[in-house]
Amino acid sequence: MSLLLQTLPQLITLPARNESQICYAMITLATDAGGVGASVSWALVADASRSMRIPIVSEEQFRELVRAGGAQEVLVDGVPVWQIAGPVPDEIRAHSPSALDYTARALHSVVERLDRQDRFSLVACAEQALTLVPSMGGDRRAELVAGIARLRSVRLGEETDLSSGMRLGLAELAHAGAPGTVRRLILLTDGFTEHADACMALARQAAEAGVSISTLGLGGEFQDDLLTGLADVSGGRASFMRRAEQIPAAVAAELDAARSVVAQALQLELQLPQGVEVRRVTRISPTLAPLEALGDDPRRLLIHLGDLERGTPIRLLLELLAPPTPPRPAPNGARRRLCALRASSADVEVSADLVAHYTATPAPTPPALLYAAGRATAMRLQRRAIDAVNRGDATSAMSLLRAAAARLHDLGEAELAQVALHEAANLEATGTTSGVGRRELTYATRRLGEQEVP
């Protein structure tokens, strides 16, 4: 297998100026047709708090509960909502699976697909965390199934601390699997967590250790900014599920993605000469998201990209601050290296340079670069709007959502633009966004990266 690195444009042409200027480049990382998928070591961390145990009743069953006095309407923050008034009758519970029931079903399907060399571990967490299945091989199916069965009955407190579950999951991955094993932590939750900063710190540690974290957010009340951040920092995937019955398909998709990995723990190193700065790094595909460029030395930055899947290239948009035109340029213009790139995974690496050509007649911007920059701008507007909502600044959030809608409309994303406008209208009417609508907007914007770059 060979690692491939391409830059667009191959030569960045800039107008001759006496001051610094912004320029863009798109980096594409892919592999050739070679490469064989490695074995997989999984750690699934499941939120086992009370909300994940609530039976999901049908409309007919809910009407029966209301008639029997098992549900009542109450005011929550001035809004009338229905709440279960007591224990759900056994006959209804027997036919009303909870989110944890769907999770157990999904894991049973996963166990059936594990090979002997694969490994699996399961952690449940709420106020406390507990390892239900220590890391073990896929051939020990009876033990795996027995551990999964405990998920429905374990009681770990009323609050939720995902960081405690992440620590246990990462500990299982630290000593699991032969060299070359794809290591992935899957985090499933439907609500808010304490110690979000600790979760992010653990995600950065995971990235440094070559572990990707994929997050599965359920319903309309989880911390979408945290779950997408955990995935982006570690090079994992982030998925949104409106309903609990979508859990099995989402978990199966994570196993398929891990099976297709051909380059693990991919990193991109940027070496910058004096006078050049990295302003932003945006992953354009496979999902649209901002990325961190880390490093104690501003001249040497590192980006953790996670695993590279077969047939799914990684594309990054770099926004650089280029220095002024060098003194005494040649008659046909001056050239200067802006960045030395080095991508590496295990024992495979590839290098390239980004070079600027200062000239009186710069070339037009490639359409693919304009396409990528437009989507990156729409994503940033949407994220800034959510940040404003979190700060309680509804006025700024409305303005940013409408600006994002206009940009999305210009990009041909009329349906997504309408979602953004609907959330702006919610803000104007209620002072906040809708739960499911906000998360649909967040995750749909990320999926813009799945579209083919022209």
C-alpha cells in the first residue's frame, strides 16, 4: 500500500504585495488500490442513565397510560409536557424496548460478526462507570453475550459522567489487540454529561495513542458540540439518531467503517517558515468540520486525522497567511515555500511542499477550491450561531443562522437552508432553538463533506 498526497493548486499564485495576504490550499490524502483491512479492537461506552432505560411506548400505548393515570401533563420551564407518573405496567414494558434494549440488540449482532482476532469490550456509565465486558477475542461469544445481557439491569446512579466511562474504555483498548489492530472507542449517549472538559482531554490523549473515538448521539437533548468535538479531535466519526430503533444500524455502520481502514492513526505535519501562519484547518471530507493544528512550536504543527478508510479520501482546506512578496523578485515573479507537508501512518509516509508564486498575473482560483471554501464558510457560520445560542445571545444567533442559510442557498443546498431559517424563526419566537432541529442542522451540515468535490 502507498500513501498518496495531492495539493490543489500545485502552485499557489499570489499577487505581488507589500503586506501579508490570505491564501488557500486543499490537501488530499488517499491510498492506492492496495491495503488489507486489519483486525478490529472495539470498546463501546454506553450511557446507562435513567433516560436510556425509559420504555419507548407507541401512541396507542401512551393513550392507554393516560387513561389509566400512568402519565400526567406538567409544566417544565413554562411548557406543558407529559411525564410518566409511576412504574410502567409490565405488559406495556414487555412490548416497549428502551434505548438500552436496542443497544443490546445491536451488540449481539456485532458479536456475531467478530472474527477470532478481533476484540471487544463494553463499558456502562452514568454517575459511575463499570466494565461489563473486559477486552476479549471475538471467538468467546458466550462470555460476550453474557456481559452484554448485564447492560439492561446495571444501576450506576442518576447523573451522567461520560469521562469515567471513556477512561475505562481507553484502558481496555490500551492492552488489546496485536500490532496493526484498528482501535476504536464508540460512545453512545442521549443526554448531557458532567466534566465535558475532561472528555475532550481524554479525546486528545486517545488521538496521540492512535485511538479514534466515534460518537452516537440519540434524540434531541444531547451535547452535539461535545460529541462532534470528541470525534473531530480524535479523527473519529459522529452520527445522529433521531430514534432508538436506529441504534443497531448506526453501530453496524461503525463496525463496517473500522473494517475498511487501510491506514491507521494518520497524521499530517506542517512545517512553516518564518512569516507564514496557519489561520484555519477545515476537513472538507469525509465530513465537514474544523480541525486543530497542535504543537508547542508554532513552526511545526501536527493534525491528527484518525484512520483512512478504503475509497474514502481525506481532504483538508488550509487557510494560510502568506508573507509579503520577497524583495528583489525575478522578472517572471518570485517563489517562496509556504509549508512543508508530511503525512504518515505507521511505517508509511509521503511529503510535499506548498509553494507560492508571486506574480502580476495570478491564476484564477480552481473551482474545487471555491467549492470547498464555500462549504467551510457555511459550516463556520452555523457553528458560530450555536455558540451564540449557548451564550444566550439569541440576536447574534438569528443573524448568523440567516447568513448560513443564505450561503447554503447559494451553494444549492435549499433544503438545508430552510432548516437553518426554521431554527432562526424558533429563536425569534422562543429565544432558543429546537432540540432535534438544531441537531439535524449540525449533522446535516457535516454531511456536506460526503458530497464529491467537483
